[in-house]
Amino acid sequence: MFILQNEGKLFTSDYPKAMHDILGEYSLLLATGEIHRKLKNVIISFINLTKSKPEFLLCAENLSISMLKSWKNCREIEFHKEVKMFTLSVMVNQLLSIKPEDPARRYVLKDFLSYMKGFISLPIPLPGTAYTNAIKARKRLSARVMGMIKQREHDEEEMKKSLREEDFLDVIMSNEDLNYEEKVSIVLDILLGGFETSATLLSLVVYFLANSPNFLQKLKEEHEAIRANKGDGELLNWEGYQKMEFTQCVMSEALRCGNIVKTVHRKATHDIKFKEYVIPKGWKVFPIFTAVHLDPSLHENPYEFNPMRWTDKGKMNKKTTAFGGGVRVCPGGELGKLQIAFFLHHLVLSYRWKIKSDEMPIAHPYVEFKRGMLLEIVPTS
């Protein structure tokens, strides 16, 4: 936490060249100083505007129900792939008004997967390399968002009235402090953080619960109680989400055990003395979050998935860094958890599942699954 809390004072963000080439200078991950503060404030406004908005809750729930219904005749599903489409569908709907039936969803997902593979690639500018493919994917994504911005500006000039509801791209477009590149970068940052991390956490939750039948039963009982207070076909709301206390414990423990973000890149801006160590100016520093999350001096039986340790949330938050810390703490954590909680509500009430005996999460360096989280599913009724 010392490193995270002293960014801008003793340390600065310092990522490899490949990430700068792919993400662009206005990515929230790479920006520093006043630009970082400006971009982060816009993203925080999206989070605050969206998380309790009835339209967002309705979208997340309807897409959850629709996806689960599409599995009714399936015996196996590739869960991680499926939930990536779910989380992406929620985000593009809220950000860009792209509907589930729009084929643009699949093109956006394909480009984002290429985009991510380039982050940790060698910056070799040759055809077919992960680096080159990622740069091309980023250009296509940027062009798509820029095209939407230009079209909406044209429609406004022509006084064309749209029947669609206002989305967050409209809000971004109305911000006169942002240039076009900043607007596009904010959209891509929100999409990337909102779909990839959420899908991975949801897959981790399902993986750990498959190996923890007692906790799965406790989770199911919580959601049965919430459902019992609803009328037939009545949808969830913000109040229902706030009652999902054990669900929050499950998600937090999956973050601790799963370690979606392993480390961040920082550089010392001064000679720094920390305890008995001296970090020379200019040296790279890598805070390893996994070391904190699996430290036996901080967590009893650290390799054991045990959501009950989160009943004292205040104490656990001091011993984990799942969403980072300091000025770069992830602003979208609550929004991601909300999507996941709504999906889990319908999943645990609709299906039983088993994973393959050799299935496991692996660091590649992002969290992937050996078999793509291939689930055997059986409807509960």
C-alpha cells in the first residue's frame, strides 16, 4: 500500500512501450497528473450515474435472464466465453446504445480480445504479431466510437430527433473539456474494465462455488429469500442488491483468491528509503498483489476459499488490494459487482453445475481457464 498511496509523490505509473502504443496517451492506465484526474472524474461520473439507474439494473437483469434461457437445451456450456458476451452486452448497451441483437457486439468483442493480447506482447511491428494485431484492433474500435460521435453530432446539426434514450456517450460528448481522442479513450477504458474484469470475476465465483457446496447452498438460500419477497416475475432492484450480503462476501473472496490483477508498474521519482531498503530514483517497482492476498501472516489458511472471512469487511479491506489503491483505485468495482450479483441471482436459482475435474484458473498472465470453464449444467426445475 505504501507504493500505491504515494503515487504522484514518490512514484509514477510506468508501463512498457507496447502498452503505450496500444492504449494511447489518454488511457486512464497510463495518464498521469492533471490529465489522469480529469479522465478519472469523467469515469467516476459514469459509475455514479449508472449503478443505481433503473435502466441499468433492468438491462443487467434482462440480459442475465436471456442468456440463461438460451442454455435450457444445453448440457455443457463454455462459461467464460458466454459471460464475456454478457458483460460486454451490458456495457455497450449503457455506453453506446448497442442492443443485444446488433451484430456489432461480436465485432467489438473480437477486437477487444485482440486488443488485450497485445498488452503483454513484445513490440514487434510485423504482420500477424500480437502487438500489430492489437494496434489494428484498437484503431478499429476507435474508428467505431469516433464514427458514432460524428454521426450524433451530424444528427444534432440536422435537428434529427432520435427515439433512443440518452446513453453515456451523449454525456461524454457534452463535456467541452475533453478533446475527441480523450472521449474515445474514456469509452474504450470503460468498456475494457467493465467487461473483461467482470467476466473473469464471475467465472472465478462459479469455479470456487463448484468446489464449495456448503457455500453454494448458503448463497442459494440468500437468493431464495430475496426471491420469496418478490411477486411472480418481479425484477430485482437496488434494494434487493443491498440485501445480497453473503453474495458480496463470495465476490470479495473470489477476488482475493483469484487475483485478477497480479501487479502494477511503477517507477521511483526520488531516492526512497522504505524500512531498511533504499529504492534508487528511476528504478522500476512492481507491487505484487498476490503476495498480499495469499500471505499466511495476514490470512488464516490463505489458499482456502472461505467467504466467511469477509464478515468483518472493514478488517479484510485493510489486508487486500483487489481494486488497487491510492489515486488509481479502480473506480468501477461496484458497477462490476452489481452485474455479477444480478447474474448470480438467476444462475443459482435456475441451474446446478459441475466443472471438469482438471479445470483450474491459470495466470497467462491474465486469468484464463484450462478448459475455458466448461460447465456441465442441469436446470433446477
